[in-house]
Amino acid sequence: MTSRRDLLKGAAVVVATTSSIGLGHRRAGAQAARSQIDDVLRQGVDARDAAGVVAMAATDKGVLYEGAAGLRALDQTAAMTPDTVFRIASMTKAITSVAAMQMVEQGKLKLDEPVPSIDPTLASPQVLEGFDASGAPRLRPAKRPITLRHLLTHTAGFGYEQWDPSLNRYVKSAGLPPRATGKLVTIRMPLVFDPGDRWLYGINTDWVGRLVEATSGQPLDVYFRDKIFTPLGMTDSGYQPTAEQRARQARLYTRQPDGSLALQPLETVPAAPEFWSGGGPLYSTPRDYLTFLQMLLGGGSVNGVQLLKPETVAEMHRNAAGDIPCGVLKTEMPGLSNDVDLFPSAPLRWALAYMLNVEAGPNGRSAGTVSWGGLFNTYYWLDPVRKVTGLIMTQVLPFADPRVLKLYGRFESSVYEALKTG
């Protein structure tokens, strides 16, 4: 009988690659570049950086690389494939930001005016200044109104409790349920600073999603389906996966102190949440998400479908946070996230949907590259200068797993090497 170890070894060796570098002859250099990326993924799985991994990249000419290694779950035999379903978590935020910029193009939302008063949390924001002797929160009115730019750049004052001690205390003292429950109370939170004063990653994009709903007249899941997913052919993206999509889902693992991976129970999807979160809970596939990235790389258009104007996408890729430093986070919940500092000592800013590299990155990306990821260690980048975009998807906690980040870096570096031979 074939052992599980033998099955895994076989899956790590058989890497699904349907890459296509360029449209000309398959030169030896291009083949070597593809083989190098295959090796990167295979070595990552062999080293248990992840149970399985999918990586893809594209240029403005088309798909550059598509590959996978390992298994969807270590206790199964199904191999990772480019149509494997992943929980993409905060990779949802870029999609919500595109929806908001569609509303801006239509004149229904303004970037630099106070946001519509759809909820007291936005209309009359309160800043958390601390706690009194009894442990009750001390709140005061914010000094200025919240704008859409504040929300899109995470400078509104909202945060996540896993990266802010005062919010962590507030959530515990208020007895708030987890955001995964889909309860509105989970985002009716105070600010931790006045809008525009500094940067803190948080629930801002959930409120962007609420604004899209209010201004479009559609629930966010319907808006995404009608205005983004269906036009782009993203048939495997949504909030509530079908049974068939669930069968293709990669399982989540947590990194143990010894470096091993522990399988987690399959998550429950809320049947009827009070709101659709613009910040996190989408399911998608690498192929679907690469199409979304190709649309952005193409200035709002891909495969003859236009979702945004080129000038809107160009605006989305510019620094929208001024001189405010961004991108570095200190964890309050080590089981959920490691400290986040993806480019130590490098100046980072925030564009209208993602993090912005002010300087060239260590693995080949140009200054002006935008990027971000998702809680379960899925990552993407988009380089408008070199006209290349890529993604890598695993399902591992905590976020910013050092081993997955190294794998991501090796993949990115290999893609830029492939550009030289393509």
C-alpha cells in the first residue's frame, strides 16, 4: 500500500505548470526560467513551508507563469491546482477598493469630501482616548470628518484589535463577537486617532463596502458579482462557496513552534450575515485573482472588458497617504499574526487600495509597485513600471509567516529572472 509520505513526495515532484512566457518560440532560457520557478515551489513544499502552494504571474502580454505544488490537504491525495479555492482574506480589500473607485467615477462618492452619513460610526466618529478607573472607555468626538481617502488608505483612525492594544482591550471589555460572525456591531468601533493623523491597518475597508452598498443600491455580494466577477469571468469568487467549490478548497494549517503544520477544522460560512465584509472573507482561486490583477495591470481593462478608466487606475497606484509611514504592524495576537514588516527599513506608503513601495524592492520589484496579501498567507504584487503582476497562495496561520514570506520572495525573484529571458 502506498504511504501518505510517498503520496506527498509524488505530489511535490509533480508540479502542475501550464506556463507560457511570451508568444514566440520556447527558447531554452524561458524553459529554464519556468523550471526554476517550478523548483522554488517544489522546494517550499518539501521543506514544509506549506502543505501546498499555487503561484502565478502575468505581464501586459498575458500569463507568464502558472504552477502549483503539494496537496490541498496533507491527509488527502488531491493536488494543489490553479483552480483550488482559497480563503483570500484581505486580498478582498483591493476588490472593494475597485468597487469604490467605480462609484467615484460615477460621481456617487467623492475621495476628499466627508463620507455619506450612512451610520453614526462614520457620521459622528468617536476617538478612544483610554479607559477610566472602572475600565470604561473614554471617548471624545473626532476633530475632523472621515473621507473616502482616509478609509482607502487606512488613515481614518479605525484599526484591528490584533494590531492595537487599546482596541484589543476595547473589544474584550465590550464583549464584541468575532468579525467572522458578520455582525454589524463588530465594525461599530471607535477610532484610535483623528482622521488623517497616522496610519493603522483596520476595518476601514469594511466601511468602504458599506458605502458601496449604500451608493449602488446593491448588497456587496451582488455588486461584486454583477460589476466585477461576472464581467471578468471570475466564476470561482464569492462570499459563499458552492459544494463543488468547497470540494476544491485548500485546508488551513497553523505553524507550530517546531515548524510543523497542524490541520485546522473547516470553517463555517455564515448563512445570512448582517453585512458583507469588504475587508476580508472572500473565497477565490489563483486563476480568478490573477485575472483581477491583470485588469489593474491593463489600466482597468483585460480581455476586452473595462471596469475602470486608465486614469483612475493610475490614481489608485499613486501615494495617497502623503508623508505618513505605513505597512509596519506590531502584533497583539501572535497566534493570528506575526509582527508585520515586509520591507525592513524601507519607506512604505499606502495607495488607494494597497501598500506602495517607494523604493525598489529586494526581489526585483520597481519603485512604485503596489502589493498586499491576506491573513492566511496569500500575497500579490503589481509592478506598473515593469508591467508584471504575480501572486502566491498558501493557507497558513499566523499571517506574515517567515517561511512563506521567504518562499514568496524566491518566487518573485524568479519571475523577474524569467522576464529577462522572455
